[in-house]
Amino acid sequence: MCSLKKGVKEMKVLVTGGAGLVGSHCAEYFAKKNYQVTILDNLLRSKIFGSDIETVEYNWKYLSRYKNIKRIKGDIRNEKDVLKAIGSGVDAVIHTAGQPGVPSSVRDPKDDFSINAFGTLNVLECLRQKSKKAAFVYCSTNKVYGENVDKIPLKELKKRYTYSGVEGVDESMLTDLTGHTPYGVSKLVGDLYTQEYAHIYGMRTCVFRMSCIYGIRQFGFEDQGWVAWFIIAALLNKPIVIYGDGKQVRDLLYAEDLVRAYEAFIDSSLKSGLFNIGGGAENTTSLLEFLDKIYGILGKKPKYSFKDWRPSDQKVYITNTAKVKKVLNWYPRVNVEEGITRLCAWVKDNQKMFK
């Protein structure tokens, strides 16, 4: 077991995808605790989403303020890059790197597989070679459950759907015999390999199947990161397209709360783990409700229109957080209203970047 306890100066953490939303929050969180942090990122997010503004590049530069964060530009699919990032050994790897967009996975499933499936296997295998006792945290997704989630009965209300008879999705939900989108499939491959490396090689691994993660320094696009995208679009008077009827619901989890869950596993005595994680039933919003919230905060009414549902888009996904709360003694601290207010303020203060 490795432990990242307060006051320990030489603990080493590798964060793949360290310039992304989750990765940059991981890097900053542990850097503030005086750990030695290495981030590995190929800085391709902007290119993947066809953006001419800086996204991960911004976070890459932002993290340069921390002297105990080492930044390595490299690709998780390249063995030399990963081995360089691991160096002489690490105490924990948080694997946030990935191709995060569902539409982009449909457009280019081979690239999606290469990054999410092979990239994860490559990091696991490099870690097994160089630092087998390190804890490995995998950022999985609710998309591994695919359309099985839609088998839960729903009630339709004025501005949202809601589950009928259950609080949320727990870890017993099936992942097979359903549509996932290529993204859901590639993330599930990484998910299964992470579990298998604990089973067959005795490594300390944990899978976190995440719901909707958001926070400051999030660069959202229409294809991915809708929470930030809606706020950016509202501020800059850009049109928002809602795929479906807008009543679809997600539970939201602030990025730093997610990082605390990772830390809780790393510091625990668990040999392996698998958790669904999100804001839970107390931190949900539909798209229509979210538009109302940002209107109330920003005083600007977003412009939006509707198009057909996207393939395998879950009408409702709400995490049942009972297991992660019980096993890791974890709970979210930042509620939806506070988190959205923080993100709105950050986007407003930095809106020149998005023009």
C-alpha cells in the first residue's frame, strides 16, 4: 500500500492527461500538498475538437507556477514517453488521459480505441515494469453502462426526467448486451484491463466510473464538456444546440471533489476497487434547468435550439454514491449551485480566451 499522507515530502504522483480538466486539478491538488508531481500530456485536445483557442495549453502554462510539478509533453501510446514519466518509480498514477468525446469517437473509432484502450494498456504495462507497487487510478465513465441505463423506468416532469423507484445507478448495473457508442466501448476496455491487472498481476488498481465532472479551467465544446460550453456560449451569445428535448438529467461533481476520492483510495488499505462516482441524487440538473440556473447567475438568457437525440445518449444518469461513501468515507463538498457559480465567475473573468 502506498499512502499520500500530509507532511510527506517525497511522495511521487504521475498524472496522465495532466493538462485536462481532471488532470490539472489532480496535479494542482497534490502539488499544494508538496508531493512531487509529474504530468504527461500530448496537448492534442484542441486539435481533436477543432479548436483554434488554447485549452489544455492554458492549463499546461497554468501549472508551470508550481516548482514541484514536472511537465512532460508525450503520448500515453508511446512506451518511451510513459517510461520517462514514471522515471525511477512513482507511488501513484492517476490516469486521466483519454479521448473524451462521444461524437469524435463515432467519427474516428480507430483513434478513439488507440487512445482510450491501447493507451490505458500501455500505461498499465509500463507501470507493471517499472513501479508495480504503485496505486493506479483509472478515470472510467458512466458510458460503459450504455443503453442499459435506459431500462430504468422514468417519470417525465415539466423540465426533467427522473428515475422511478431507484435513487441512482450502482455498480451492479450490467455493461454488456447493449449499445455504448465507440467511446463507451473503448473506455470499457481500459476499465476491464485496469481490473484485470489487479486480478492477474496483483497491482493496486481502482476504477472510478464517473458521471458529469466540471470545474474551473474547463474548456467545453459542443461535443464534450457541456457544462462549461453552455456557460461560454451564454456569455458570448453563441447558439446552443440541445440534442433531444432538454429534459435529460445528469448528476454533477466538482473536479476537486473527484480528486479527493482518488486520494481516499490511494491512502486506503484497499487492494483494488471499482466505484461509481458523481454528485449523486442531491446534485442533479436537467439541461433546461441548467440553462435557467446560468441565466439567474449571469443575467444573460442563452440562445438554444433543438435537434434529434444523439446515439446511445442516456436520458437520465444519476450516480448511486452509496458504495464510495461507505467504503472510502467520501462525500461531495461543493454543491451544484456553488460549483456553477464558481465556473460562471471563472469563464466571465477569462472570456477573452473564448472569443
